[in-house]
Amino acid sequence: MQSLGAWLRRRAENVAAAMLAVMFAAFIIQIVFRYFFNFPTGWTTELTVIMWLWLVLWGSAFVLGEKEEIRFDLIYSAVRPRVRIGMAIVCALAIIGLYGASLPASYSYVTFMKVEKASYLKIRMDWLYSIYVIFLVAIIVRYLWLLSRLLRGEDPEAGTDPTKVSSGL
Amino acid sequence: MTLAFGLCLIAIVALSLLGLPIGHAMIAGSILYLFVKGIDPGTAAEQLLNGMYSSFLLLAIPLFILAAEFMNAGAIMDRLLRFCNALVGRFRGGLAHVNVVQSIIFAGMSGSALADAASSGKLMQSLMTRDGRYTPAFAAALTAVSSVIGPIIPPSIPMVLYALISDTSIGYLFLGGVIPGLLIGASQMGLIAITARRRNFPVEAKIPLRELPRITWEAFPALLMPVILFGLLYSGITTPTEAAAAAAAYALLASVLLYRSVGLRDIYNSLNTSARITISIGMLIAGAMVFNYVVTVENIPKSVAAILQAYQLSPFTFLLFANILLLVLGCFLEGTTILLVIVPVLLPTAIALGIDPVHFGVVCVVNIMIGLVTPPYGLLLFLMVKIGQVSLTELVREVLPFLWAMIIALALMTFVPEIVLWLPRVFGYKG
């Protein structure tokens, strides 16, 4: 189970790296076509934006570990394990409750978007935006899993690892 | 301010204090607002998706991160440090000066202070503490404060974010950061020069002049990157995002062809690291997009502007107020969050008072960068505690004099706008 999870996470990481590579390549194609062949390409712009949206939501759902996310962990890492477990339970319940409650409305917004298509790539917008529903479901499942561990008394340990976290600043 | 907004704020603050990742706290708090207010909760999805999908400008962020990662993969840091050592190593406190000059040069390739500290931190720490030349705390403190220059001198990730929220030209913002960045670097080197006498810092062995051309040549591909970036940006050949992509392509080519130390595995690792950083910052942006919808519905920026105008603030007092507010918030909040959530609230007032948006943007970014080294919450401090293996207290004690120097530099550029605006105006900025 554990090794399957680790394997899946590595594959999710491959996908994220590939999305960034596609974004980068699309930009290069765009520059080359526009400035060397005087041939503007609209589809590359669209592709890069799609990759950006998917990379962030996909990555947040499947790639980033607990210690890599940006959080304010001064209190979190200073308190006793029992208190920390309590704090994490409150957070998990808030996420499960609020994300869960917004899931039906989010789903209907995304499916409603089937009336539109991306202008160049002609992909239906409900497909492009489906990543948000995937993201919501994945995060809810992740926090349910975390909650079950917390309720068994497992300490989530300290917060972020400063060598891994970066807000890009 | 309504009850719903009050609850939303309390939820975001409480969840963040409890340790929930900040991006999720903002989304969750905003969803709570939608429910209490009776607005369709699908609006959160709509705001996040449309916001991310239409913010083409933000694509510069992953590309700038990628460019710096590719450069790092090419082991440029060694060559860059040799070059800096040849330049300033001969002065008293040589390696300390090298640390600052390296940050200034690296700032021209990277838009992130944390990336600068992470990439040069370990090497600099081992060089400076070897044979007990400098204390570990001083070395770590210096890397932390000099890294702050990274996003002030272009390219700059926080400036891309500011350009997004303020509709200001990235090019002029970037130019506006050049002199303030150099000013902060100069203030740090001045402080090092004073401390070096007092603490009797060592001098590095002089590099013979005839070796300088070779050392410069080795560092040349790295030194060329800022030039290429600027050339593309200011000649108008490419858009800012395309310039970022071209910079990344150049960094990749330079690393693979010229330094020949980069294989497929390194390229994959660079992509992977960049993707992770992009995801982290992207989640903050996504959270801020949903929360900023709430802020707009509540008309907060206008209310704040009305309150501040009732006090009949002069631009001077407003800037003073904004600086103090941002510095205090910087001690407790994460910088990207301040930039995406607090700055948009202040911006309408700044503009109403006739403060130039480029000037205000650079001042805000410098404030936020200083926030990275102010305790108790400073990401650069945490990073250097880990890399330098020093205690937070020791580190902060060594950071303090530099902090004062930076605050003086900040005051200068706040109240003498020409420090920021002179260079953009030379390049045609009509502000």
C-alpha cells in the first residue's frame, strides 16, 4: 500500500515535470514561429495557460508533500504533539467540510462550461476545467486519510521543511 | 464590512494559525463566505479557474524559476564565486564582500531570494567558515540578507505578481528595481567594510591580474544572461513572458553546451524542482484569486481608501504608514500573501494620493523582501538556520545591523522616488 502510494506519487511528479516541459516548449515554438517565420501561433498561448492551470492544481492534489506547502507553522511546530494533533484535526475537518460542501456546486459549474470551447485548440472547457473537480476530490480524500491517522493518535510532526518550501520569493 | 466577511477573515486567520497551508486556508475561508452570504458556492471554482486561465502574465513565474534552475544545474555557482573572488576577495572581509557581489550578479538571473540562498548558501557557508574565518552565524546571516537583493534586481517574481495586481508594466517595474537593489548591496558592503575592521576579518589571497580574463571568460555565459534578458525585454522583441522563456532556453543551452556538465537527469531534476516551486506559489495565487473576489464584493479597497482619505493623509504620511504596516506584517505573514492580499487594498489609496504605481510597487517589494529576514516568521531565516546549522537567536543577532541598513535604504527610496524612477524614465517611462 505504502509502496504503491510512493510509486503513484513519483508518476504524478513525472506528469508535473512533463507539464512544465510542455509549457516551456510551447513558448519556444511560439517565439521561433513568430520571429523567425513571422507566423503567429495562437494555440501555443492557449496550451501554456492550460499547462499552468493543470500544473498548479494537479501538483497541489498529487505532488506536493505536507512539508512542502507554505504554511504559518510557528505555533504548529512549537506545541506538544497532543495539541498539534488537535490543531490538525480542526484543519482537516474544515477542509473536508467546506470543500465537500462546495463540491456539488463546483461540479455543476465545471459541467456547465461544456457550452464553451478553447478558441484555438477547440477543447471543450468542461474538460479543461475538470482538473478543479479532480483537485477538490483529491484534497478531500487526502484530508480524510490524514484525519484517520490523526484520530489514531499519529503525530503529524513539525510543519514545513525550510529547504523544501518556496513561495518563489 | 459584513458578518460574512468577518467570519471569512476569522476562518482564514484561524486556519492559518492552526497550520493549514495558506492557499487552502484562503480558499476554505472564501467558500465559507459564499455559503454565509448565500452566493452560489460554485463561484469559488469560477473565480479560481477563470483567474488562473486568464492570467497569462503569471506564466513568467515558472519560466524565471526554470531559468535559474537550469543555470544552477550548469554548476555556474563555482565559476561565479571565482569571478567575484577575483573582483572583491582582495579587500578586508573579502569573502563577505564576495557573498554580496555574488547575490547581486545572481539577482540578474534569478527572481527569487529563497532560490539564491538555497543555491549559494551551502557553498558560501563552507567557504566562509573554513579555518574559522567567519562565525557560522555571521556567514549564514550574510547569505540571508544578501539574498534579499535577488528579487529587487530584475528578474523578479514578486514584481510579476505586483504587475498583475496593479496593471503596471513589468518592464518599468524591473527597471525601477535596479538602483534600489544596487543601493541595498552597497549598504551591505559598506557595513561589511566597517565590521571587517572592527572584527579583523581576513583578506583572501590576491588573484593575479593576468588570470582575470580567464576567470571572467569562464563566468561569461552566466554574466551574459541578464544582458540577453534585458535586450529582449527592452527592445520590444518579445513579451515579458516570452523573454522569460528565452532566458530559460538560453540557460539550458549555456549549461548543456558551454559548461557541458548537464545530463538528461539534471534537466529532469531542474524541471521537477521548478514544477514544485511553481505549484507552491501557484496555490497561493489561486487562494488569493478566490479571496480577492470576496474582497471586491465587500468593496474593501474603496472603504479603506475612504477611511484613509478622511484622515487627509499626505503622500508622505501614507507612505510612512504603508511601510510600517508592511514591515510589521512582514514579521508575521508570508510575503506572497501580503503582496496578493494586503497590497491590493493599499493600492487605490496610493494612486488617489498621486503616488507613482511603479514607485509604490518597488517600495512594496523591498518591504516584503525585508520581511523574509525579520523574526519571528522569516522564510530566509528558517532556511539559513537549516543550511548554516546555527540557532535562530544567533542568526538574528547577526542579521540585525544589516536589517537596520536595509531599513535606511528603504526609507531613502521611499522618500526620494527618483532613486526608483530615474532609470525607468531614462527608458521612456512617463510617470
